[in-house]
Amino acid sequence: MIDPVINATRERMKKAIDVTHADLASIRSGRATPALVENIVIAVYGGTQYLKMMELATITTMEAKMIVISPYDPSIITEIQRGLEAANVGLTPVIDGEIIRISLPPLSEERRQEYIKLAKTKLEGGRIMVRQVRHESMKELTKMESEGTVSEDEKALGEKRVQELTDEMIAEIDTMGEKKEAELLQV
């Protein structure tokens, strides 16, 4: 009887992990990744449409320090360039024919520490989301017990399984954080 609650809890915690993973991917490390620019919203076609970069172009990485953007519609290349500059993410796009190149400068030690701090904030946000799911699941189990749909023993078992899931997901977030920190400290 508690299995549906446990399964729903697992799914919602996995979504929290996915959100945290996407947040971490958007933090610049020493390497070029498409995630740095793919979610930037650009005003195109004279400001009549607002689309994410991944909807406007193919984003690839040539080397560890270069992002190449190939717009599907070459006529909007200057609008994409202006949009990237306006996004104020510390990247300098350069038009090269029908593509845009973004060369990533090396990170200073001070900037690395700022990014580590930002990553820790995003990781804590992920932990909070997981704990919120745990809290809601515990409330659901308590409600089910008071309605008589589960026994006290089933509720206790459910709470134990929810806590085990929570610990597992928090450990996964911690692992993601360690990897991101190592990536940021790598010169």
C-alpha cells in the first residue's frame, strides 16, 4: 500500500536531482560545454520572438576552450551575437562567416572560487528540494495512517524507506558537487 508513495517520492526526488544537475552544468568551468549557452534566451526577428539558443542553432565545442554556434537561419546571426553579449555571462561572441565562435578565457583563481561558491549554493538548493519531497511524503504517510489505509507498522516502514531514498539522493548531489568542484579547480 505504501509502494505508490515511495515510487512517487523517488520520481520527484529524481526530478530535483535533474534540476540540480542542469543548474550545475550552467556554471562555467575551465572547459567549453554547450550547456553554457544553450538556455540563453535571444530576441530574434526584430524582437518579435524570444527563443532559447538551442532552438536557434547547433552548439558544438571544438576544443576545450571554444564553443561554435551554427545558426539554423544565418540571417539572424547578428541578433544572436547581440543576445549573447546582452546576456552578460562573460562570453565574447565573434562572427566568423556563418558561425559564431566563443573563445573561453582561462579562469582566474578568484573567479574559480566565486564559481565554487555558486555551485555550493545550487547544490544546497538541490538538497532543499529533496528534503521538501521527503517532508511531503512523510505528511502523506501520516495522512494515510490517520485515514486507516495503512497500519502504524506500514507507516514506519514507509518513513524508513523515504529516509533511505533521501539519504541516497543527497549523497548523489554531494557526488555531483565534488565532481564540479574538482572540475572548477582543474587548471
